[in-house]
Amino acid sequence: DVQLQASGGGLVQAGGSLRLSCAVSGFTFDDYAIGWFRQAPGKEREGLSCISSSDGSTYYADSVKGRFTISSDNAKNTVYLEMNSLKPEDTAVYYCAADPRAYLLRLYPKWYDYWGQGTQVTVSS
């Protein structure tokens, strides 16, 4: 079965950095995407970035473009999200998710069929 495990969250001061990890297992699809999303209390789930397994292409939401970087380590079956210049409004639970038929990279939550447990990121001012 497909499993995703997000980790690496924590408490950081504004302006600081964190690197989140998503360990992926159980995929047999040739073309899938791993996406990062976040959700703060009382707000809708928000897509941040995703990466394609087929060609390594990436896609970013405007809200994080230039601050966050997505990458993958195929040998470790792990996808990362490097977050820089963090702001208090980045505080949320961060989730990784998988789209098993990623012919187009986008960040609509309904496109992602598999979700991991979230990791809390708290940015203090």
C-alpha cells in the first residue's frame, strides 16, 4: 500500500529556515507527483509545491515562490521542502500527498489521493 510520512516540523523564529521531509513507499506508478500542502486552523488546505517523478519538474504556489524549494532524493524515496525566510503566517500543519497520475502538475487537493500525517510548523515573531 501507499504510505507517506511527513517529518521535520518544529518551532522556528521569523526569518529562520526548516527542511521538511516526506518518506514515500508503496508506489508502482510510473508518473506521479508528490505535493506539499498546509492547513492552519479555520482555513482551507493550501497547496505549496509539487514535484514530478517522471521528469523532475516542479510547480510552486505564488505565496511561496522564491522562499520554498522542493527537491527529491530518489535513492532514499524522499521528497523535501526547504523553507526559508519563514513568516508567522506560515504557521500551519504541513502535509505531503501523492497524485498517482500526475500528467499535469497542479496543487488542487482533490487531485491527490494519498495523504500522510502532518507535521506542525510554528513560526514565532
